[in-house]
Amino acid sequence: MKLKYTITLILTITLLSASLPADILAKKPQSYEDVKLPKLKWQIPEYSEFKIDNGIEGLVVEDDEIPMVYYTIVFPAPPDPQDKVGLAEMTAWTLRNGGSTNIHADSLNDIIEFEAAWIGIWNDQEQMRISGYGHKDDLAFLLGLTRELIQHPAYPEDKIELKRSTMLENIRRKYDRPNGIAHREIEKLIYPNHPWGRETSEATVNAIQRDDLIAYHNLVINFSDAVIGFSGNIRKDDAKLLSDKYFGDFKSNKGSIAVLPPVGDQAETGVYYFKKDVSQAFVTVGHQTIDYYDPQRIAAELMNYILGSGFGSRLTKRIRVDEGLSYSVWSGLWTPVPVKGEFRASAATRLDQAGRTLALMKSVIAEYAENGPTEEEFNEAQKKYVNSYVWKYEDSADILYRLTYLKWRGLPLDTPQRDLDAYQNLKIEDVRKAAKELLQPDNLVIVVVGDEEKMDRPLADFGKVHELKKDEG
């Protein structure tokens, strides 16, 4: 039976093939690379705006797919004081986990979990975000809890000490992971004497007291510059009504938040070596670069994408695929709004291949800076980058997060669409110009973590060597 079926199938295929025109049979299958697609047309999903009397500006992204609502409130925040680095982190964690003067921390968690909801608070050197997520019928309740936390924070000493002990333990263990050492150290070298280049220490964490958290809280919870956003199953009128009900009576203290200071010069060019007895070497290079407002930002982002983002990048092809020197190699380019940005490239490799890997990294960056991408690299990267762009805004909460960031920064809310248009209109000459003008292969700060005695080349071959030591505390 099986043989009979097989013979029948072969005869059927043969007869069908014989009946097809010769030109069809001779035609080669078309490669996906040759398919011509129309220009991607996309615009950010619809949103609405509102403002309440005390200055809060609001955004709403409606999405009725499920009966859930996400909300977020953004407050401008100052950088940590130099002698109390870690203050923002400790404040955000203790605010969320310390409860209020009316609701004990454990009870607060039980209430939120019972409603199958979530409230989170986090902070960095520029903003504090308080966010929540839950069923639309519980939104008013969650906003009420949020108000309770920011109006009557407890900041209990036991929670402060719990967070302090966790932070101190993380500081004690920060030299355990060599890749973490490399990235922390290069950040300090690219942003010396700047909040972005500072890190917590036992001294700064131990210096933080409860009064510092309360003062920081009172400074940051400033509704004159706050932005509130909602996404999900909610309408603009309801969002405005709830915002006014729960936050409309908060007074503002406009103009009191310190902004990030300008960035000074990066550290001296050379090799910064941290000796660690590990089986691999971790090599990271970088330098300062442009900020968000630079007219070459869009070209620079695609330039970096071609150089070191993904398996098709120049660095990956040369160092991982062609030479087999590193499983993980990449480059990144950050163009922040307030200050100078950062270019960085990194690889992990065997100790006896560290010098070869570093030399090849520098060579690839230098050649790319000189000549830029090939036509093939540019066309492929532009197509991939543009087609993947829309997935950044797949979810209504992602859209809201981006919109609240833009509103907080005072940037146009149609920036995502403007950027997409700019990516699509880039020419290869734009990217080559960005590579030539922005990459600085002769001005790299180099950080190497590993044991130089087991490396294939002395680090002095790559510049003046500065030995890095563990912090004393």
C-alpha cells in the first residue's frame, strides 16, 4: 500500500510538471533580498492630551483590547549629591516598600496583591517615575494608594536599613563580575567628576539618613512640572477627572530642581588596566560623542547599527565570525538630551587573544571611520532598522512611556514619526560623514579587565597604561 501511494505521488508530480509552460519551469525562485517593498508608512497611534489646574499635563493612549489600565507619573529629579550617591535609589525603593503613615508596608503589599495589581517606583539622576497597572475598575483605588504614598510617606527606619544593607552588599560584591568592572570603569572615565560617572560607595550610602530621603521626596514631588499618562481601557475625560480628583490639590514649587551639569573632558587617552584572575579578558573602548540635538544624530545611530549592533554588524563579522575571537562583541552609541553622549565598543575573549582582539577592534573602528559602510551594508541595515522601528511601539504602554518621556523633556510628541522619516531618507553619504566626523579611533579610552601576564601582547602596545585599583570604600 505504501509503495503504491509513493508511485502514484511521483506520477502525479511528473504529469503536473510536464503540463507547466517551459518559461515557468526555467524561472529561478526570487530571493527575498530582491523583493521590492513599498516605503513603510507608519504614524504613532492616536493619543490625547489634557491639563489640570495645578500644572499637571496628561496623556492618554486608548486601547480597549483588554479591561486593564496602565498609568505613570513622571517627576523631574536632581542628580545625587556627590557625598550621598545612592540617595535617589534609596528614596524610590523605600517610598514604595515603606508604606505610608496610615498603611503599613506589609498591608500595602497585601492590598495591591489582592487586587492583582502592581505599583512600582524607580528613580535615576533626572526623573522619578511612579507607575501602576490593574483592572480598569480598580484604577481609582490604585490612584488613591499612589496619592497616599506620595502625600503621607512613612520612610520607616527598618526599611531604610534594609535597603542600605542590600546596597552595601552589592558594593562589596561589585568586583565579582569582570564585565561589570569594565563598564563601570569606562563610565567613570568618559564622565569624570560628573553625576553619570559617579557610583555608590560604602561612604556615600552610609551618609544617607532618613531626613535626606524626606527632603529629597519633598523636593521631587513637584506637580508643576509633572506629567501623568494613562494607557489602556480608559477615556480622556475619565483620565482628566481622576487626575484632578487625586492630584489636583497638590501645590507646586516650580523651578527648584537642579539640572545635570555640563560634561567636562573625558579622561586621558590610554589603557586603564584592572588586574583580575579570570579565564577571559574583558575589553571595552569608548569616547564622548554628540548629544540628542546634534543634526547628525539619526545618521550616527544607523552608523553605529552597521558597526556593532546585531549579528550582521561589521564588528561581529570580523571579530566573531571571521576570526572566532569573541562570542560577545558589540558597539553602542547613546545620544542623551541634556549632555554629551557616549560611544562604546566591547568584547570578551580568551586571555591569550586579548591583544589580538583589541588590535582588531581598533582596526575595524579606524577603517570604518575612514571609509564608512559599503553600499550593501548600508542598504541592508537601513531596511532592517526601519522595519524593526515600529516594534518599539507595539504595546500601548510602550507608546505611553515614550510620549511621557517626550512631554517631560519638552520635545515634540511626533518625534517617533519624524525620526522614522529621517531614517528612511538617509543617504549613504550621511552615514559615511557621521562615521568620519564622530568616530575617534585615536582618542579611545580603553579599559581591560584580566591578567596581563597571560595576555598575548603587553598593554603598553596600545598606549600609556594606568592601573586601576579597588575602591577603598
